[in-house]
Amino acid sequence: MIRIENLAKEFVLHNQGSAVIPVMAGAHMTVARGECVALVGASGAGKSTLMRMIYGNYLCDGGSILVGDVDVAQASPRAIIALRREVLGYVSQFLRVVPRVPTVDVVAEPLLALGVAADQARARAMDLLARLNVPERLWALSPTTFSGGEQQRVNIARGFVHPYPALLLDEPTASLDAANREVVLGLIEEAKARGAAIVGIFHDEGARARLADREVDVRAFTPARGT
Amino acid sequence: MSAGPLFRVEGLSKRYGARIGCADVSFDLWPGEVMGIVGESGSGKTTLLNCMAGHLAPDAGRVLFDMKDRGMVDTVTMPEPERRRLVRTDWAFVHQHARDGLRMGVSAGGNVGERLMAVGARHYGDIRAAAVDWLGRVEIAADRVDDRPRAFSGGMQQRLQIARNLVTGPRLVFMDEPTGGLDVSVQARLLDLLRGLVREMGLSAIVVTHDLAVVRLLADRLMVMKDGRVVETGLTDQVLDDPQHGYTQLLVSSVLQV
Amino acid sequence: MNDQHYNFAYLDEQTKRMIRRAILKGLAIPGYQVPFASREMPMPYGWGTGGVQVTAACLTPDDRLKVIDQGADDTTNAVSIRKFFQRTAGVAVTTATPEASVIQTRHRIPEVALTEGQILVYQVPIPEPLRFLEPRETETRRMHALEDYGLMHVKLYEDIARHGAIATSYAYPVKVEGRYVMDPSPIPKFDNPKLAGCAAIQLFGAGREQRIYALPPYTKAVSLDFDDFPFEPTKAAGACAICGSDTSYLDEVIVDDAGGRMFVCSDTDYCASRAEGQP
């Protein structure tokens, strides 16, 4: 489902003497349907960078990233927008939403964008929020004022409301209590079972052991940096 | 949805004497897409918007719009009556200052109804019903339909301007700093409204702003302008999170973090 | 018996030619406002300087002139303009509508149907029907050129929204031959139906605004309205206290300090001829 070949990336800081910082070279990785691959490596090794490149959030300087039959490294913005809408879900560590929008609509939005009827989309959103133990009294409020754990669960609900064939999960269980962690792990297992290809970053070793079929150490892709 | 782009700009240039307004701008906009244009004051983004919307005559280039039955037609060379019809049916323009886009001496209902009457609506009851419906959609109470915009707050005026523009079901909306000059909380409400309308109506939009937070929430794609030229384009989040051009890097790093 | 110190009908021949060209152009494009080089006239703006220039350009020594102000032949404005042309052109004058070949009017159309060969000249204060909605002349011209008349209906919409009905009761706009929207000068909307299909030539002159426009005989002129609020030519309910007419346009006259009032015909010639004919 996801196939990465010979991927390279460097940052050029034009305003700091055009410093060139190579962050990735020769990255290879494949993720099959129903498979969960965990990215590992020390902080700053490039796990999030790789994930962002798969999502099209960072540009690539070489190589290819096939998600289904779309090469994210080459695709037009429009193709990436369509890919994100239909195929590729992403649960980041941060919730970025329009203030004032009720939580239930934040969660339902990916479905609305796909043209699902509003009442149906909301019903799905409410099911997920209930399952993730987000108190019902909060559903009509904007998540911008929620606690970290609550925001994280809203973020997860938003990422799972549509059965994406490919999922990117950046620390999905961070800042969750044991009960909610269990719910999230269950959701991820269900996604695997239905055939989703999953790339995850899990600092939670228990979660990693339970979900990941393989581990990919991104330090192998980190180019040597001049000292 | 049609198979091709809705709107296409090719080599658009405008000079003010020796000074460049905008130079050699080209892009495609597809149905349902929202494109943000950012840059600092004087970067040419407003000149570009005015050239695209037919308010300014460009010196060179084409501005093509999908006229359904006739395919892509150049709106620069289009006869004036046809362009006016386009401007009051398939296009809309939301000004930064609501007073530039509203008739301040005419009631809210009359403001919303004007475009309908301009395209031939002649039934008072129907026009009024459509006006009340649209006021509701932009969260203005029906009992304000006979009030003049002067009596409205800034945020309400801006929402009224949006209702007035969208009543004929346009396919393309030009927006010039649509949230400029509004309180932050009012901005958020307006952004939410715009996002909902864009999604529900399948609108395409071109939003000019200097506010990167606005484009992050509203735009699918981003175009960064400097000195009248486009220096970078791409997915909005990609341009903001992984800017390639030095100017964009400066722009992004200059934003105050909240 | 005209004053020989003046050229015939006051204006010089070149000026009259210029005005006639504007009139002919106006007749060729019914409802279109033709700019013309309005002259200073020996009377203040607002007293009919536009109408007077049009009348001057139309008059021949054989004409018989009638001048009315709000329907009356005997008010200051009517009397002074009539005298002006008696003195400068020496033409015959009359108060009888059917006998006149040229009628200059301020704010009324005579009750008696006009006939072929007659010319009705209106005095126009503000010729631009879009003026109160759009102050820029450049923009109103463009709107006329592009038939961009939505704004006209916005005005009528506002009337209904505010008053429950179209409250415009005079200077009610008409669309001429399905093309130009025209201000018929401040005639009561009661007179609007008489604009259409009229056998006489109707000329409109605005002196201060320097515009001439025209309706040739038998021209279509449709009063603007909404499907559910159709145009209605209204007048005061009642009958004339002098001649008894209940179909003519009536003026209300307060007759004492106790609020007593009566209605009389605004068209004095019509009223007088009816009163005479009665036993």
C-alpha cells in the first residue's frame, strides 16, 4: 500500500546563510495492507519528518513515495488533496481547527468532505466520541479549550471517522490514561484487521509491541552530518 | 463536477508605469478548491486579484473561466455585458471593507436581493424569502431583514456581504482580506461560516490575505507573492511547514506564535 | 407682435439646430438621454429652462402654444413661460388642450387624449432615474448601456419593505420599448399609462442637467413593478368639486382652518370645459 524508495530530504535555511541541512537519504520502506510498521529511532532522527513527507506536508528532494498508485513526491497539490480526503489519514500530535466549531463537527468534517450526509456523518462522529469517552456535554463545544488528553482523543476520532486505507499515527496514545489507551489500541487493531496500512510512531513501548508487525529504524536513513 | 479546471490564469501581468504590479502569474483552480494568495503589503496580491476579477485591465495574459457549455473563455477579452453577467451570477467578490461591497442605504433584504433582481427576479415575495433564507445561513436573524447595514456590527456587515454575494449560487468567489479588520473571535466565526459554505456549495475561492492563520484554515493551496511575482506555490500546509523559498521562510518565521 | 430685439423664440438659430439634433437623436433612441449644450436662459434653473429650450427649438410662427404647471394654465410658472414665448416668438397661445400644437408642461399630462401632430414638452429636474441609487454619472451611463437595471428594482423593493407597497407616487420609472429605463419627470404615477401609446410626440428637457430625451408617437412605456406588487395608477378617492369628474387627477384644497377640504381637477382646462358643458 505504501512503498518508499530512495527518499531524500534536506532543509535549506535561506535566512541563515543558506545553511543546508540534509535530514534524510536513501530511505526505503514498504507497508502492506493490514500491516503496521513502527518508526523507531532517537528523537530528532527523522521519524516525524518521514511521516510528514508521506503525508505531503514536507517536500521531497529525491526518491518516491507511493501511496496506492499516487507518488506523493511528484503529485500535484490537487492529487494530494484527493489522496488525503479518500485514502490517507493522519493523526498528528496537535489538533488544528477553526475556533468555535463544535467538537462533533470537527470529527465529522472528513466525512462531510467526502460528501456523506450531515446527519449520518454526525452520528458516526458521536459514536466514536462516545467510544473514546469524550463526555457528551463537550460535544457541542469547541475542542480548543479541552485538556491535552481530550484534544488527543478528538484528534483520534477525526482520524478514524473515515476508514482510510492508509493511516499515519504520530504518538496516538500519548497523554492518554489506561482506559482510553486501551480504546485507541482497539481502534488501531480494528483498522489493521480491515486492511489498513499503518505507519506509526509509538514511544509507548507496550503499544508498539502489541501493534507493530515490524520496526523500521530511521537512523539508517539519516545522512552523516558535518560536525 | 466538470472534468477540467474551473479557472485558469495564464501569464497575467500588470504594470503601473515602470513599477511592476504583478508579473507573469499562471495557475489553475479546480472546482471546489480554495487557493490562498499571501504576501506582504505591496507584493502585488491585490493587483493580481483585481486583474483576475475584472476590476483592472491586465497588460498581458489571459484569465479563463469555464463557461459550462462553451468551455474555457477568456474573461479579459469578453464583451463587457457578458462579463457583467458573469460577475453577478457565477462570480462573487467579497471586499475587505463591507461598506465597499454593500449598499449602506439599502436594507439587508434589498442588499441580498439585488443580485436576484439584476438577473431578472420580479416576484417580491420570492426575493424576500430568498433574502431571509440567506440571512439565516449567515446567522443574521430574520427580523433584521429591513434594517440597514449601518445598524450592523462589523462582523454582521461582513456576513451580510457574503450572503449578498452567494445568493445567486456563484461558482467562484474572490475574497480580499475577508477577515481583515475584524475581532479575532468574529474572524473565527466568519472562517467557520466560509468553510461550511465552500463545502456545501462546492465553491471555488481565491482568498487574498496577509494572515497566514486564515489561509491555513481556509485554503487548500497557497501562492506566495513577492515584488509582483509568485515565489512559491503548493499545498497550504506544505508551504507553511516546509517553505522552500527564502522569502516564504522569512514570512512564516515572522508570524507571532499564539 | 414679437419683440424684434430677439431672434425668433429667443435662442439663436445655431443653438436651435443643435437642440433639434439632440431631439432627433432622442426620438431615434426612445428613452435614451441625449446630452446637449444647455444655454443660460433668462430664468432660474428649476423654472423650466430645459423645457423652454426644447419648446424654443420646436416652435414655428404658425404654432399655437399652451403652457401648464401642475395641470394649471394660470400659475406663475405657466403664465411667465407663456408670456416669454408670446414676446420672443409672437406665437398664438391657448389654454385649450385640443387646440394647442405645442404644450409645455410641468409635472402633468393633460386629461384629454393628445392627438397626432401635437408635441408635449416636459420640464425635467433630474433626468437620471438611477441617480438616487448610484451617484456616479460614469456608472449610471454604463448601467444604461449594459441594461444593468437591477438597482431600479432594489428601490421598489425598499419601498415595499418599508411601506408595504410601492410608495413611489410620482416620477415613477418606466421601461421604454423594452430597452431604456426612463424618468418620466415628476408626473404623478396616475399619468404613467398616458405615456404609452400616446399619439403626440413627447419631449423631455432638463436644462441644468443638459439632457434631452423623447418618446416618439405610439411608443411602449411600461411602469416597473413586481409580479406580486403590480403597478397601480392611483389618485385621490373622490370627485372634483367643480366639474364632478371622478376619473381625473385631483388636487386637494384646504378650504378653512377647521380642516375642511375639497378636491378639484388639477387640469384646469379639462375642468373648465366640463363645467361649461354642464347644464
